[in-house]
Amino acid sequence: MQKNAVQFQKGFSLPGFFEKYGSEEQCQEALFAWRWPGGFVCPECGHTHHCVLNTNKLYQCYHCHHQTSLTSGTIFADTKLPLTIWFLAIFLVTQTKNGISALELKRQLGVSYCTAWSIKHKLMQVMKERDDSQPLGGIIQMDDAYWGGERHGGKRGRGAAHKIPFVAAVATSEEHHPIAMRFSQLKGFTKTEIALWSQQHLEPSCTVISDGLTCFTAVTEAGCKHVPIVTGGGADSVKHEEFTWVNTMIGNVKKALNGTYHKVGDKHLPRYLAEFCYRFNRRFNLGDMFPRLAYVAVRTAPMPLRLLTLAEQSG
Ligand SMILES: [Zn+2]
């Protein structure tokens, strides 16, 4: 029942989208309301009295004379694109089932590949920062996972060369239903890495269930309770009910990334993982994903292309 409710929910239709956000004016009004729900606030000094310089659509503060545009200081900063294109991109990124590649976005938006790539990665960055700011709670199924290499006949799993390690964590209810998930790239499966990750991503009240891999004991450094379940590892561990969801979700993320994207650049893996998790964590409310992502986007710091193309920090 629950599965059907997720799959058959209404979402946000394309005609509905164009009715609401089809014109540049509609997008500007919506963005203003998301950025300043209680009316304009100067980002420099916090005063609210201002005038609008209509020639270049700048808001000027009466108090400190600082001029700001609707998009400055947000993930949309310095964009040369109309907001209608950005909004359509957010629509496509949030409403397509398994996400949309930069190549597909390029076709749908009618922009260059480079522009589409930049839009896509900026929106994934917003998703990542948002989820990273919200620690998981409850019962956590945790496991080590690896990206890459498998299709080239290399050694699988732990200890395999040229594979990127990432920690997979799925928060479940007492009834074993999955609530939320977080997949983060790590430098490796060491106690230090797991302790740092747990301090950022887990509530201290969590109970973490993992296999016997030594590094997982470090979740206790974040105040969490640790329940190790020793398995034979590999295929054996899949059989344990305690790991059903984390194993399923590791399989799903790999299938989704391989299916949607021609190639996932290794150095950008954290963003792709974050996008998958963001979508999963909000699966019960597909229609709301559009305004919620836009709302967070105006609260996410600018990410110039040169930063976007750098390899990301782990975690
Ligand atoms: Zn001011």
C-alpha cells in the first residue's frame, strides 16, 4: 500500500508548472517570496526599507545603500539565464523519477552542455548541503560500500583497487520501515573517518547496526549506541534482516546512477549520491519537492563553476 501511494501520487504536472511559473515575472515573484517571506531584508545590515532600481532590477537599502539583486548571494548568483530556465530545470530535476542527466537537461532546456552541467551540479550541491545539515535519527543500518570498477572485472567490495569508498546509512523505524538515508564518500573505512562522519550526520541518540568491520565501533564517539552483527560478509550479510534496507538501497543507488548517467565523474560522486538520497528522503511528497528545493536554493551560497569542478571534500 505504502509503495503504491508513493508511486501513484499526483506530483506536479507540466501544465500546472507552466501555469504557475511560465513567465519571468511569475518566477521573480516566487523567488522573492521564497527569499524574503516577510518582505525585503538587506543582506548587509538587516534593514527592511528599500527602493527598487527598476532599470537593472536591484534592491537598494535605504540604511546602508547596499544594492542586491534577487539572485545575488544565492546558488543562482551571477546567472545569465532567465529564471524561467532555472525553474524548469528545478522542475525536471525534482519531478523525474530517477533524476535527469546534464545531457538530457541540455536538450530539454535548450542550453549548452556546459550550462546544463553547471545547473545540474549546482542543484545537486543544494540537495547535498540541505541533507548534510539534517542528521539522521532512530535506528541506523550502516554498511561500507564502493563505487566504480565492478564492471571492469576488478575485485569486488572491500580492499578492491580504484574503487571509491562510501558509507551507506539508512534510518529505519522500529518496524523496520526505511525513513531516510545518507550516502557519503569517505577517504576510507577508518575509525577516524567514521567518528567524524557520525558526529556530523547522526543524532547522538541513534542506535547503529553494522557488521563486524572494526571502524564502525567509532560511532560511539558520536554518542551513538553500536550493535555489531557479525556476518560472513559479502553475500552472506545480505541475508540478515538487519541489513535489508541498507543493502537494497546500495543496489538501488548503483542501478539508478548507471541507468540515468552515461558517466558519473568519480570526483563528483558525493553530489550524485546526495541527489539520490535527497529524492528518497522526500519521496512521500513529490509535488512539494519543487518549492522546497527552490526555497533552499536561495539560502545556499553561490558556487562558481571553478569550485564546482574541483574534487569535493569527503564527508
Ligand atoms: Zn542595508
